[in-house]
Amino acid sequence: MTDRGGAFHPVIELTLARLREFLREPEAVFWVVFFPVLLAFALGLAFSGSGEPEIHVGLIPGQGDARAREALLSVPGLVVHDLSPEAADRALRDGEVALVVRPGSPPEYRFDPVREESRLARFAVDDALQRAEGREDRFEPRIERVEIPGSRYVDWVIPGLLGMNIMGTGMWSLGYAVVYARSRRLLKRLAATPMSRVHYLAAQMLARLVFLGLEVGALLVFARLVLDVPMAGSLVLVSALAVLGALAFAGLGMLVASRARTIEAVSGWMNFTMVPMWVLSGVFFSSAHFPEVTQPLINALPLTALNDALRAVMLDGAGVQGVAGEGAILTVWTVGCFGLALRLFRWQ
Amino acid sequence: MYTLCHNHEVIDAARLEPPPPAVACRGLQKRYGDVVAVAGLDLEVRRGECFGLLGPNGAGKTTTIEILEGLLAPDAGEVEVLGLRWGRHARALRQRLGIQLQETQLSEKLTVEETIRLFRSFYRRGPSVDEVIQLVELESKRGSRVGKLSGGQRQRLSVACALVNQPEVLFLDEPTTGLDPQSRRHFWDVLRAFRSRGGTVLLTTHYMDEAQSVCDRVGIVDQGRIIALDTPEALVRGLGEAGKTLEDVFVALTGRHLRDD
């Protein structure tokens, strides 16, 4: 038994030190645990509400506007705003209305077809005005509303949020702690002891896994109980994926922080690394929107792998084999980043 | 250690050869770009002595001590600490040394006890965490966060972290800069207690009274070289009538012009 004068093994002491630093920083606890839940709550409110979302349409005064207004108001969910031509352009630009109608024969629709809600508004408005002019419907379709848990947007977005948080807190908590210690010359002081460098990095990882339990647990419990998000697959597999993802992003965070001397420098590199993944890796919208040639690259990103795997398990009930490819991608990122970080790491 | 050894040849060899000096370096050189920080410096610190490196700002004291501590690689020259080299024996050597760096800020969120426990965990032997806390008289601050300590208390904690393994050689880089007279005197007491157990000290300082009261020998460093080396008393005596204190010696040797870092 080694004499450590009452202290535990260095890995345990280093992990405890990191955990204490974290828990004694109330703001850090807020960002890691409560912020993801708040974000999920906001998205849940926005996207899980029953009833159809309203469509706002601008109407410019002109010949036949009373008749057009009457026709538009007869459509449930359509809200009509009377606007002057200048105000209408502004409202269109700001997204306050999805489309502007200038009555006349024929009437004119002004909208930006790139915006999805504008395209929707075009069909709703056109339908209402055509009918008012006497168009007959050939049939009345049967409508089945799909509101079962598991197929709503909020069900799709929760695994993405989970992945985004695992990335964000993983990279920030590690990168920040390392660069902070370096800028205060604490890393240099540690390098002057016989502390093993592998022990130091391992402790940062272990501490990271404890925070991970907090944040993933809080978000999953909230999603399950409040938003009624389903868990089609195994919770154990989701946890395993979360751990794998956390390790990959801890490695990436360590790599980004391996040489930076100041918090400002590391912040820039963190954003440089994370922002593309927020956009590309299917957090809030599917990565299928991006061109076909970019797909292999997008699929190789760690956040894409993590999000795809989490969705596969939570929504489709995939098993281990179903997410083996994603697991392999995350493992390669973990090993590669740590190996490289250990080589590049600057202790002073 | 030798008394436990049954190999008589080794015992004889140990008797014949004096133990290697605590610290020895020859022809040390280090430059940063165009700036020469250390320009061929030789030094030998004997076992059990307290050696002070004195010099104006920018003289190369910190670079020298960090090379000796194995934290910086010299451009040229040789370093031996306790007869061992940094390249091959770093891990073993670190177990036997105590190091205090200039301006290290320990983690503010940890308490005194937690910080000492952390540093103690890296070493295979030494006093207990409680004994270290007593040694630097921080018992009443044991549970206080580092961020709440005064300058003097932080410095004591920093010394405590360097003493957790009861080192054979203690390196201290400007240990008392910015401290009040009480804290400095307390620190000198801790140093004396350390030396009474046979420890060797190598420190850098700006304070001549400190060097005069705690150091057995001092080396005055200027422009990366040692320009004078002796006991404080001998240095003062050597100045004849003009010298009363080590400060007079220092100014006579390094000049009166201002130095910038």
C-alpha cells in the first residue's frame, strides 16, 4: 500500500478536485443542468402544442379587398393584417406575415418562396380566394391527424438537443478548465510534481462523465415526463451512446485546448469547431437538406454520428447492431483526439 | 539507505565517494530569440545548505531555476540534481524535490485541505496532510477556500504544496515577494525548520535582508552569469569600508541604473 499521507489515488483526487471546482461554480451548474432543460421546455411549448399553427397574411387595401378579406377570414388559422404597401414589405421582410395579398383581377401574391411557411400561406390563400370566385372542390378528403408520441417534431429534436449538449458541455468544461489552469500556471505547477500526465487527462474525463449523468438525466427525465417523448429502444444503450459521445467530445475539447494559452483564444477555436456541427449535424433540422456530395463528410462528424445513433435508439428502437457504425465513428474520434492531444499538450 | 544494504562493496563505495551535490550545473545557456537569458552559468549547491540566487529583474534567475527544476530545457550545458539527470530520471527525481513557482495561482474553489491532499496524492512518501497543515500553521484555515485567503496565507499554502513529500531539495522562486514583514518572518521560520531536518534550499530573491538572514551562500546573477559567489558576510567584507550590507554589495556589482523585466 502506497503511503499518500491520507490522500486517495491521484486520479481520484484530481477527479474530486475537478468536480468540486464545478459544483462550487453555480453558473456552471446552471448552464450544464438547467439550461438544456429550459431549452427543451421552450421547444416543447413551441412544437408540441395542439391545434394548427396560425398563418399571418398581409392585405393591401385596393379594389375588392373586402371580398378577399371575407374569403381569407373564413379559413381557420388564417390571420389577416391590413397593411399599407410599405408596411406590407416591412412585415414580409421581418417575418410578421408570411405572404402579402394585393387584391385585383387577378390578385397578386407577394412572398419569398424559400420560406416554407410562405409557400404554405400561398396555397392556403390561393385556395380561399379561388373558392370565393366559385371554384368547386371535386372531393372532401378524409383527414387523420397524427399526434401520436414519437412522430412529432419535438420527439425528433430532443435527441438532437441531447447530442448538442453532450458536445457543448463536453468541450467547454474540458477546454475551459484546462486553459484556465494553464493561464494561471497551475498546469506548470502540476508538471513540477511526479503527477502522471495520463492520470491528469483521465481525471478530466472521469469528472466529465459525472457531469454527463447530471445533464443527460435531467433532460431525459424532463422529456419523458413533461413532453411525453418516447423511448423506443434501450435506456442502457442510450446511456452507453451518451458516454461514448461525451468521451469523443472530451477528446476534441482536450485537443482544441491542448495549446491555447488564453480563454479568448480557446473560445475562438471552440466556436470554430462547434458552430459548423450545430448547423450540419442535424440538431434542429435534418442534415439531409445539404447537397449529396457533402453527406459523407457530414456523416463523419462526431455530432452527426451521435445524433443519428440517439435518434435511431430513442425513436426507432434500434439495437446495438443498428448503431455500430456511429459507435465506431465516435470511438475513432475519441482515440484520435486523445492521442493527438497528449502529444501536443502544452503544460506551461 | 546504505545501512539496509547487505552488499559491502556498495557500502565501501558510498564511504569513499562523497554524495553528489544537491544541485550542479555547468555551462548553462538559454536564449529566447535574440535575448540571452542565461549565458554560460555554473553553479553548485551543497547538501544541506541554503543557497540564494540574487539579481536584478531580467538577470536570468527564474530561467536558471526553472532549468534546474527540469521545467525548461537549456540550449546548452549540463544539469545534475542529487546526482541524477532530468532526461532519464525525471519521474524519480520529482518524487524527491519540492518546487514553488513564481506566481502560481492555485485553484480558488478548493479549500486549503483539499489542495494539500491533491498535491500529497502525487507522492509516495512524506508527512500526512494534517502534519503539512500544521507545519505552515494553516490549521484555522483548513476548510477555507483558496480564493478567500490573504496573500500571506496563499504563500504558506504554496510552500505547503512544495513540502508535502518532505523533499530533499526545495526550490523557491521569489517566495516572499509582496509579503508583509510578519509573513516573511514566518516563512523564514518554516525554512529553518525544513533545514534542521537536513533539507537543501535553492531560492531566488530580491530581498537582501532575506538573503543575509537565511542563506549560507549567495550567488549574484547579472546578464545570465554569476558575477559573485560567497557567504553574505564575506561579500560584505570584500567591499571594505564602502560595504555595510548585502544591498551595498549588490548595487556596487550590478550598478545603479533601473532594470525592466
